[in-house]
Amino acid sequence: MKKCFYCFVIYITVYFLPVSIINSQQITTSLKSLTKNSEVVLIGKVSKQESKWNENKSRIYTDVTIDVDEYLKGQTGEKYITVSHLGGEVGEVGELYTHMPSFKEEEEMVLFVKRDKNDGKYRVYSSENGKIEIIKNKSSNQRFTASNKKVDDIKKEIQSYLAE
């Protein structure tokens, strides 16, 4: 009886595991595609966030102000840029959308943005894939991405795509 039970467990695992792995894979966008398809690529830090209802109070949007340290592509004159995304909290009501980027105060990032054709606001291109968090190593003072790439290497890669 035990042998039959183990065979059943193995069968279920072999049959359903690949399906669950395939269904749980996140689609990521390549750095080249992010660079080519964004209007603006920048390195900056979150300085302010403000959530508010849309006109008919059916959705909450959050405007995130990014203090720009460096433009790698696009708009080169402004010291900050405001990016809008779905979700946020207004009073006691909160909305959370999957695959939308989230932002924290003082968070530093490489950001890929594009203007929305409908309202003219900047949106993060390719949802959460268009925001690459930067982490500073306190001992060496070097900046890395969450995937452990040096920010200088990311910048060089982006510049090489722009030169193509």
C-alpha cells in the first residue's frame, strides 16, 4: 500500500510541477528592449509620493516624484520627473495592482519611462521590469542593482544600445 501511495505522489509531482513552474514564470523585458522603447531613461531617487482618486473615484493613482541624478536617454533639462502608476492609499482605502512597480521614499533606481498617449503622464515602461533598484554598498560606496550588477556597467550597456 505504501509503495502505491509513493507512486501516486511521484506521479502527481511529475505531472503538475512543470505546469505550476511554467505558470509562475515572470515575463521579463531585456535591458535592450527597455532602453530602445522608453522615451526617458534616468537614474534618480524618490523624493515624494502622492496618491489620489481619479475623477470618478473608481481608481487610485499614485504620482511619484523622482529627483533625477542623471538622464541616460531623453529629457535632459529637468531636475525631477513625476511618474504616475495605478494603486496606492487614499484615507482608509488602498488599491494594490500586481506587476506594478512599487516605490519607497529615498529609494534610488534606474527608471525607464514613457508618456501615456491618453493623459500625457509618464508611466514606468514595461511595468515592474522598467524599474531597477539601486543598492549602495556602505563599505565600498559602490552602487549595485538587486541582481548584483554594477550601476556603471548597466550605464555602459544602456549607452551601447543607444549608440546602435
